[in-house]
Amino acid sequence: MPDTVTGAVDPTAAYTEGFLLEDPPLRAARARAEEVGIVPVAPGAGSILRFLAASVAARTVVEIGTGTGVSGTWLLRGMRPDGTLTTIDVEAEHLRLARRTYADAGMAPNRSRLITGRALDVLPRLTDGAYDLVFCDADRREATDYLNQALRLLRAGGIVVFADVLAGGRVADPDARDAEAIAARELATAVRDDSRLTPMLLTTGNGLLVAVVAKSSPVG
């Protein structure tokens, strides 16, 4: 994993990213992502998604930003065998490629529900408190809006995850004032300061922001 300033590769980060090797379906999906100009989650981040889905025995998961199905495959592999992934992307072509990835990975067609559309138009139509995990890898500038929707959708004890929250290292740079860096900082602050959430920030995969919804009272 290269240092954002020097470009040097951190051997420890590289080792942890490669701890779990991706199989042919995931490698093929990653290659297709490169062809269409998408940057999917890193393998280390994918393994965390699988772990989180398994930790709550997830049966219902929402993914915002489908890509070519890399993150969705990791999530499906951590979910219960009867679980369903609802994944949303504005690009129909991305969904087509993701469907191919899921099939290559041996997932039954009924395990995924692929929806074309703008996430902030689709999410309000999903059922309150009906989901175990919400994963967001989409427009950073809309992240706080996604958070508000996720909190409505999640059951008590559910998990929300945001990818790429370090914005290529710019979040830690006080001089970085671009829209994505500002939005990432605002999201981190919102999650950290919400008393309903137990948060954690990881450096894996350019930053994963994870939070668990309090079990004592549902989010509403």
C-alpha cells in the first residue's frame, strides 16, 4: 500500500492486504472494474466486510455503489446462506457486470437484488429497521445523507460501513479543503458524535468507518 506522500510501499500494510487471497471470480471482477474505471474495495477491506456480515449473521444487507460486484461478493460470502443483498448503482452496466461476478462466484440469482437508480431516490423506498448491515461506497459528498438513510434502515445492533473515508490521505491534512475531504471529515464527526452509535475508524483500504447501532433502543 503506497504512502500518499512519498509513494513508498508500506510492507506491513501490503502484508495485511494480502493476508486473504482473492479467488478467480474476485480477480476477474477487479479486472473488469479497472476496464470501466472503477476502484473497488481492496482485498483487506473486502475481508473486513465479510467478517462484519458474518459477525451479525446478516440476512439483509444494503450496498450503495455496486461497482462490478467485488464488495458485494465479499458481503454475500459473509452473510447467511439465505441472505439477500440489495445493491444500488446509478449505472446499469455496473449492475450487469456485478450480476456476472455473483454468478461466477456461485451465488444463486435470488441472493441479490440489483436496483438501477440514484441511491437517495431508492433508499427511501426500503423498509425501516429491516436491515442488518448497510455498506456505502458511493459519492462522498452525499455521505451524511447516506448515513441518515442507513440509520433509518438498520435494526438495533446493525452495522453501517463507509469505504474510502480517508480520501487518499487528504482527511488528515488540515490544508486539504476539497469537497470530498470536507465531506469525509463531516461524516466522521457525525458518526463519532452520534450517541446511538459505537464507531471505529480503520486505515484498511484507504479507510473504513464502521459503527454499530445501539441495541438498547432502535434508531428512528
